[in-house]
Amino acid sequence: MKNEALYNYVLRLGDDSLILGQRLGEWCGHGPILEEDIAMTNISLDLIGQAMSLLNYAGEIDGQGKDHDALAFLRFENEYRNAILLEQPNGDFAHTMMRQFLFDAFRKPLYEKLLDSSDQQIAAIAEKSLKETRYHLKHTSEWIIRLGDGTDESHQRAQKALDLLWRYTDELFFETEEDLALVAEGIVPAMKVIKAEWSKTVTAVLAEATLNIPTNNWQFEGGRRGVHSEHLGYLLADLQYMQRAYPNMKW
Amino acid sequence: MKTMDLQELEKRFQEKIDKEIKIEPNDWMPDEYRKTLIRQISQHAHSEIVGMLPEGNWITRAPNLRRKAVLLAKVQDEAGHGLYLYSSVETLGADREATIDDLHSGKAKYSSIFNYPAVTWADIGTIGWLVDGAAIMNQVALCRCSYGPYARGMVKICKEESFHQRQGFESLVTLCNGTPTQKAMAQDAMNRFWWPALMMFGPSDDESPNSAQSMKWKIKRFSNDELRQSFVDATVPQAEILGLTIPDPNLKWNEETGHYDFSPINWDEFWQVVNGNGPCNKERIEARTKAKEEGMWVREAAMAYAEKRALKKTA
């Protein structure tokens, strides 16, 4: 492989989009309001589109002729590199919105920095995806504030979601020695820059939502190394069903 | 109001209809016209929303990312159609939430086709091809419906539905040109969806009590049987292109009539499914009711937050 570090990096981006897009698709037809059903499906659609571009590019870097479908559907569980946060089940609407918000607050500054990537393909994908991600973050920030500062029940649900999901957030900023070489080459930004932006957004929105950041900051990780939660297996069973049951066919 | 006045109003109303002038929300209209439209448009809206369920069932299992994206976009279109249609219902003075409650209580109906399960991937292509295809037959005629908001909404809906129909057909072309397993999957879907698709046009004309008045008011332009025949005539050649067999031994071109003859429909099944005894009626209504009940706190939160904001502004 020409550039294993770049492959791994792009694969992580692609898997984050793929797995979260897959999760959001589960809401289709079951949303709390018709307008929100449409919004969640729309975000899912954006993420699946991003996953296609990113995984195609990962396949190109890999150079073994794998396209986005080969990567999305035909890997084993421990070969997926998404953050554990994104494979967490949807739970209630507060849980889904909190998961999405914590991710969007990470993705937006990341794409903003990737616009300046010396890798043109990455810069182009970032440009397209940033437009979408700005909307996603606006949408989820508004909902987090509405739920946090809405009724007692919505506040409790939003706080519970934050308490449960907070432990998975640090993994978003995972960075390897090889990544630092990409940083030095101007291909990707340093994660500490992204984390600073993320913290600013998250702190401001959660404060307006009257929600409290958990005091216990014990963090989980593993997804970036292929060690996932029990939830991913079931998600992949659905995702991969057709490709596994009917191998080598065109659809 | 005096009787004479009412007769005069009704006369003028019918004259407008006869002259193809659209009826708009603030125009006078007979109560029965209003009621008929509320019933029909809300049923149509419910069909779009309930129709999201069988297809939504396959979003997580779509066989590749392109098909997943296409299916997501399609189901999203259906939700959008539901929104326009509920808005049209509101122009007639009905309440969106109240009409949805009628769906959940079983008082309001929706298209029976969505009470059949989508059990294989081929069902998704088949629903696009046959179900959206049948819907278009109905809806193209509705673009000329006498009620303005419904007719205009239908123009946009028809464009999207016809796109869905072609997407469904294209998906089946891929299966029918694929492996024998894929072709068999497509045939199996055809076998299960053909008759329910023909039932989508409703009871035959002699069993359809509301039709004559709806035709006079130009809410309807063609009878159920006429539309059903047009659908069969349009669809048989498409099935031939796919190489799929239509599950009707009596299907035959009739030189004299210039139409295809086909077997009688199983009306017992039709009425059983309409009256709640189809394979998925219970699941569909349960899913929609659950979405509404579990979403209650979200809607309450949004309202409470909006009120707080309004208070802050005035303070």
C-alpha cells in the first residue's frame, strides 16, 4: 500500500459516516414528528453519501480494486474503524440527538480544517460534506437546547443521554504516531485543534440547554482499533445481510 | 340560510366545476364535497405515511450503498408527500392531528397494499414498479381534480412517483438480468404483489357507492375499473420486458376490446384486508401509534421551549 496511514485515516472517516448513517436509517417511519422523521432520514442520506466518497477513496489508496461496497459490506467486525459512540443504539429521540450532536460538533471543525488538506481528494470531499455537516450541527444543537430547556421530562432524558454517551467522546480524537506524520505533511489537522473547537461548541450548547457535563470523565475506546461494543455485530448483520446471503451478485 | 339560497349556491358551484374552474379553500362548497375531500385526501396522506413502513423495513438491509441511498431518498419523498397532503387537508378546515388519530383508531383507512409484508429485497423494486405505478394511474387523474390545493400538490407528487416507478423497474431489470436466484426472487415478489396492486384501484364500479357523485364534482375523473384496466394494459408489456410471468392464467390480449382480459379479483380478500385482517394491518397501526405516543414528550418539549422563548422576548 502506498500510504497506509492515509488509508487508515480515510477509513475511519468513512466508517464513522457509514455506521452512523446506518443507525439513523432505523428511525425511518418511526420519528416523533413527521418533519423530524424527514430530517433524520436526510442526515442519514448525507452520511451514506459521504461514506460512499470516503470509502471509495480509501479503496483507491489501498490499490487492490476495492470500491465503497466492498469496504462497506465485506469486512469483518474487527476491521471496522468507527468510533464506538456511533454504533450505540438509537435509544429514544434524546439519545439519538445527543449522539448526533456530539459527533457533528466534532465533524464540523474537522471538515473545516480538511478543506485546506494538501490532498486534493480529501479537500474536495470535505468541501461537499461541510455544507451538509453545518446543517446537521445547527439542527442537533437546536434540538439539544430545546430538549434540555424544554420540559422536566425532556431535560431528564437529554441529561441521561449525555451521561451515557459522554464516555465515548474522547475516542473521536484518536490519533496515532502515523497520523502525526500526516499532520506534518499538511494532509490532516492535529486532533488537539479539533478537540478545542469541539469543546467550545459542546460547552456552549450544553450550557444553553441547562445540561451538566458528567463529572466522571472515565473514557471508553476501542473502535478505532477494531475492538467494538456488542452492538456493532447486530448492526453489521443487518447491513451485510444481502451481500453475505447472496455473494457475488450485482444489485 | 334559505333553501333557495343553498340551491343557488350549489348550482353556481356545479357551474364552476363544469367550466373547469378550480375550487379554492375560501370558496363556498357543499358540505358533502368538503367531507369527501377531507376523507379522500387524509386517506391519501395516511397511505403515504403507512407506506413508509414496508420500504423502511429494508433501509438497513439494502444490498449496496447506492440502493440504500436511493431507498432513503424515496421513503423521504413519501414522507414529504404526506406533509403536502396533510397541509391540503388543513386548507379544508380539518386538523392534521385529529385526522391522524382517526387513522390510529381505525376510523380512517389507507391503501390496503401496505398491509402486505415486504419480505425480500425484490419486494422493494416491485413496490416501486407496481405499487407506485398503480398509484400514478390514480394520481395523474387527480392532477385535474376540481379542488385546487389537492390538484397542485398532486402535480409535484406525480413527478416524484413516476421517478420512483422507474427506479423500481430499473432495480428489477438488474435482478431479472442477474443470477437465477435473483430472477426467482423477482418472480416471487411479482406473484405476491400483482393481485394486491390491482386491488389498489378499489371496489369495482358497481360496488363503489361514492363514485358517481365524485365524478360529477370532478374529484374523480375515471372510474375504478377504467383505471385498473389502464394499469393492466400499461404493465403487461413491462412485465414482458422483464421476463416475468403475471400470475393470472386468464390474462390475454383481447383484439375486440383493445384491452387485456384478466381474472376476477378476489373481493373477499380485498374486504378482509380493508377491514383490518390483512397480514400486517395490526403491525402498521401499532408502529404509527407507537411513534406518536413515544414522540409525545418531544412535541411537548418543543412547545414548552417555544413558550419560554416567547416569554423571554416579551420580558
